[in-house]
Amino acid sequence: MLAAGVVLGLTASAYLVFAGYGVLRRVLNQRQIDRLAEDLLRARLQTALVEQADREQVRLHWNGLRKFLVDRKVTETHDTSSFYLKPHDGKSLPLFHAGQFLTFRLHVPREQRPVVRCYSLSSGPDSETYRITVKRVKDGIASQFLHDCVQQGDLLDVMAPRGDFCIEPSHNRPTVLLAGGVGITPLLSMACSLTRSGAGAETWLIYGVRTAEDCLLKDELQDLTDTNPNLHVRVGMSGSPDDAAADFHGRISIDYLKRILASNNYDFYTCGPPPMMKSLVADLREWGVPPTSIHTEAFGASSVQVVSAAMKTDSEVDENSDNERDTGVTVNFAKSSKTGTWTGGAANLLSFAESLDICIDAGCRAGSCGSCVTAIRSGSVKYLETPGYSCDDNTCLPCVAIPDGQLELDA
Ligand SMILES: Cc1cc2nc3c(=O)[nH]c(=O)nc-3n(C[C@H](O)[C@H](O)[C@H](O)COP(=O)(O)OP(=O)(O)OC[C@H]3O[C@@H](n4cnc5c(N)ncnc54)[C@H](O)[C@@H]3O)c2cc1C
Ligand code: FES
């Protein structure tokens, strides 16, 4: 009798334990399901927010020209000034990618046609204001005009930010920014963007100037180094060997880079005068840095040509020595009623047109800004380098194109 009671008690307890375990498991499973559902909801919300932000950026983007007010003009050094620009319509601005540039169509007195020029955005991405920093070039049309004639309160015609020399805020590879003179502008913007995003990768900003007086936006560089422990700024001065403000003397060289960098395994971004770009790009290639890790911004046609040549190693130059230039073909410029024979002497169709006194708007002369887009009436063109600005088969970018057989352009 007692034994039967014990067995019954044990069975009842076992049943209760199993039943309790089953309930507990169901509760735990339900909790896990709830947690997964919550995670899914959060991920969907995040995706929706990102998509909404993307749509907003597309909405804020503009085509063609937009009026900008010069909100502030600040003298930075003896030959450079910054211009803070706000949209005249008072609406928000699309966030640009650090490193991009603006294209201006300037109405310069005594110039027959508007002058088109590009200027890199020199501040970190901002939805309220854009900033450019312009160096006065001796006898330069646009830079003299901006320095001497454009004042606070003036309106300028500006195209939306463009360019693929840029860095994402989330960039997480060790990075070296190599700047020469006013070429600091896009690289400073990149350093700002990386600092604001809190990206943790090691970043070097090596900045070459002539003397301490030529060093642009010093306070901003100092603020960035104070805020960002991963950013190391080094300023080199080539003008006077005893300038106490210099971190190193002389020009930026591959030997200096080899001394301060742990290896060549960095992403390199460089912008500066053509001789600096030419030697640094060639030396980086020689050091074994792959072309995909070298990013360059050319401030003019001469930089485009030297960088493109320096990017190729000797064997690649040999392989590409026959660069498929069709010579002897005729190029007709319909609107100007002029025809020329392409001899291969001109670097591209833009220079060829200019040699025939035909004016085509051109800002970057590097296939990035789109200001030279010209319709093709018949024939086709080919590109020696893939342009950053994309256009359809019925139009071309004469600044980086050459004819591919007989050609008629609407210029
Ligand atoms: C993507 C990009 C970003 C840029 N960012 C910046 C920036 O942030 N800051 C900046 O200051 N600049 C920047 N530039 C350069 C800028 O666009 C202009 O090229 C620069 O300001 C000079 O323009 P300019 O009209 O003053 O000079 P130009 O009138 O174009 O003259 C330039 C030089 O060429 C000489 N020259 C002109 N015509 C002739 C001729 N027929 N024969 C011989 N010589 C001639 C002039 O004397 C002068 O020395 C950038 C360029 C690009 C493409
Ligand atoms: S001038 Fe900028 S794309 Fe040709």
C-alpha cells in the first residue's frame, strides 16, 4: 500500500516536473520568437530609414545650375580665400561625399562666354552650407574673379556636387591622404568626414607646403588631430630648411612615407601639383601599391595626363603603347561649321576643338564634371580612360574622348 503510494507520488512529481519543463520550454521558445520578431522589425525599420534617407538625398539633388549666395568670404592665407555658400532658395542641400567638387559657371566681366571651373568642397559633408577654398592663380580668369570681384551677398551659379575621388564615412581601411598646396581641399574634407563618423582606422594626412604662411586651414587641422586619436597629421615645408613649424623639411617623398608607415598596405588618396602627383604615384606603384589602392584628383588637364602616365608601370606602358588612335579621320563640328583631320596630335577631342577655335564648356577636363557633354550626330568615340561621369551612347565627353572613325559632333 505504502509502496503504491510512493510510486504514485513519484509519478505525480515526475509528471509535474515534465509538465513544468514543457511550460518553461514553451515560454523560452516564445521569448526567443518575440526577440527574433523584434530584431526583424528593427532591421526593417533601419532599412526603411536608410531608403528614406536615400530618397531624400535624391530629392535634394539638383540638375543643371542652382543659385548660391556667398554667405561668407574668408581670407585664409596671402593667396587663398574660402567661400561659404548657401542655396538661395533656402532649401536643404544634399550631403556630398567627402572629396567631391562643385562646378561653377561664372559670369566674368569682359569674358565672351561664362567661365566654367570646378572647386573641391573643403569642409566636411554638411546639409546647410558648402565651402570652397580657392587659390589665386597668376593671370587666372576664374580665381582672380573670385578673389577680386565676388563678395559676401553675391549670387553664383553652381552645379551639384560630383566626382568619384571620394571616401565613405564608414571607410575602415588604413588610409594615407597626400596633399600638396591647395590640393589639401578634398583631403581635408575626407579627414573631417572620417573624424565625424568616428571611423577607427589609422589615417595619415601628409601635407606639403612651401612655408608656414602657405599652410591652409591650420586651426581646423589642429582641431581634427585633437579630436581624432587615429588621425596623424604631418606638415612638410620645402621653402626654408629651418621653419620650426615643419614636421619635416623638403617635399613629400616615398622615402619619407617608408619611414613613417608600417607597410605599403594602405589606401592612398593624393591631390597636388602635377610634379608631386607624377613622382608620388610612380613611386607608390614602384613600392608595390596596387593601382586600385591609389586614388588621385587632378586639378587640371596637365595633372590628368601626368597621373595617367605615372599610374602605369613600364610593362603596362609597353603593352598600351599602341593606344588605338585612329589617324586621318575627319571630325566635323556641325554648329561651328568646321571640319578638321584628326592626326592624333591632340590629347583629346576637347583640345582638338580648341585648336580649331571651337569653344566647348569645360570644367574639370578629366571626365568627371559633365560640363563638356556634347551630342554625337554621327559616328562614335572611344575613351582612353573610363570617365567618372556617365553619359549615353548619343553623347560624349570630348575632354577625355578621341574619335573612333569619322565623327560629327553637335558643337
Ligand atoms: C576637380 C577639380 C577640383 C579643383 N579644386 C580646386 C580647389 O579646391 N581650389 C583651387 O584653388 N583650385 C581648384 N581647382 C582648379 C580650378 O578649377 C581652376 O583650374 C583654377 O582656379 C585656375 O583657374 P583660373 O580660371 O583662375 O585660371 P585659368 O584662366 O584657367 O588659367 C590657368 C593658368 O593657365 C594660364 N593660361 C590660361 N590660358 C592660357 C593660354 N592660352 N596659354 C598659356 N597659358 C594660359 C594662366 O596664365 C594661368 O596661369 C580644381 C580643379 C578641378 C578640376
Ligand atoms: S570638362 Fe568635365 S567632364 Fe569634360
